[in-house]
Amino acid sequence: MTSDSASTDVAKGAPEAIKAIPVRHPGRWVAMAVIAVLVAMFVHMLITNPQFHWSFIWDNLFTPPVLAGARTTILLTVGAMVVGVVLGIIAAVMRLSPNRVLSTVAFLYTWFFRAVPRLLLCVMFGTAGILYQHLTLGFPFDKQLGDLFGLNVDSTILTVDMNTLLSGFMAGLLALGLSEGAYMAEIVRAGILSVGDGQAEAATALGMSRGLTMRRVVLPQAMRVIVPPTGNEVIAMLKDTSLVAYVPYAELFFNYEAIGSRTFQIFPALIGALLWYLAMSSVLLVIQYFVEKRFSRGRTVTGTGIRLAFLNRGKPSTVGGADV
């Protein structure tokens, strides 16, 4: 048998190539058509409905009161998140402490500030001057002890007017920061618990103290779990700063409400505030994306990998160039 005849026999016995027919998805095209129609109707409504008053919105989009309100909103967001993150880390470490007193205090803090609405906290801090008109720092019971021994004792070191101390900005900052600290405590605690016990044991074996182990070993690894929900909390805090309008204090939403009430254009003023919050939230989303990308380096499973696995579901995968 010659080589040509052998190759012919092998070719005859070879299986035929599989003709793969792609799966049809008519539902996708129907959904796309329905969504396109709805989007077109929505855009048409935005353009043709005269009640939007787009010229009014544009004329008031960058006025000094609006810019001042946007600046205050950003300052409140940053300040409240700084307070919340610091308190959250402290409370999370206290919750995980073997000291029952510290863990109980941290639990009560998170329980209270997670249970009370932020709007109520803002109003309460805004009216806290009712409790004490002046805050006095000094030795406690000095006057009572002086009267007991017949002495004129006054150990007052500092007296602060509570209405001045708890200004609208400070009241809103404390209310939002203390509330955020309770939520950040749970986020940080979850991140710390996600780190294996072996990491802390290895650091202890190297002679590291508990605080050094937490700063150098545990928290850097926990950041992968902490960063994504923290980014969401920042965006939520940006929107929750509108609650400070009930303190009251002139932030973005407060100023837009004032513009709407003064011009009797309530709905267009709300649309202007909506555009500002959309713009600022979009910037924070971009920042969150890059921060998450920075802290997710070295992870074995990423969001992109999960999406690709979902999109390639049912398709043959290749290993080394061959179908498996």
C-alpha cells in the first residue's frame, strides 16, 4: 500500500467538521426595540414639554448661590466621610477587641446611629442648643464643694456658646459623620474578618504587636473588601448632604429650593439640583473605579473575568490553542 492510498483511507475515516449554528436570541432584539422606543419617547418629552424651562435651568446652573452650595456640599461630604472613616476604624477594632467593655461600647454606638434616621439626627443636632446654651469646661462640682467648705471656688477654664459651636455646618457635619461612622464600622469589621487568621498569627510570630499587626498586615489586605462599599458610602453621603437643608444650612439643595421659591419655578429648580448631583456623583464613580482597580491588584478573580465567563457561557473554551 502506497503512502497516497494510506492518506486517502485516513481522510475517509476522519470525522466531519462540526458546523456550529449560533443560538438565536429574538428576545434581545425585542427588548432593544422596546427600550429604544421608550428612550425616544423620554427624550421627546424632555425637549417638547415647556414645563421644564431649560433656559431658566441653564441661567441658574452656575450662579454664585449654586456654586457656593455645591462647594458646601463637597466640604460636607469630605468632612463627614473623614469623621466616619476614623470613627468606623476605631469602632470596628473595638468591636473585635477581647475587652468586653470596649466591644459593648462599640456595639451600642453602631446600634444607636444605625437605628436613628439621618434626617432626625440633623434636626436634633441643629437644635441641640436648647439643652445647653453654654458649654463650660472646668472642675466638676466646684461650686458645690466651695459652698460646702465656705469657699468661693471657680475653676472654669473655658465657656463656649453652644449656638455658636453647633453652627449649621458643624451640626450637619457631626450628624452625618457620627451616622456614617456606624456604617463604616461594620464595613471595616467585615474587611478585617475577611483576612485569614494565619496572617495575624504569622505577624505575631515575627514579634509584631497587636496594633502594628493591624496597621501593617491586616488592614492593607482588608482594603480589598473595604474599598468598594466605602466608595458607595461616599456617593450616598454626597446625596445625604441635602438633609442638612433641614438644620437649616445653605448647601446645594437648600439654595436651589430658595431659588425655586423666589421665582415660583419649583420643578425647574429641582431639575437643576438633579443635574448637579448627577455630575458630582459621576465624578465620584470614576474615582471609585480607579481606586478599586488600584486595591484589587493581584486578585485571582476580577469583575471582568466574571463578566467574560458569563458572556462565554456555553461556548467552547481553548487551552493552548485547542478546543476543550
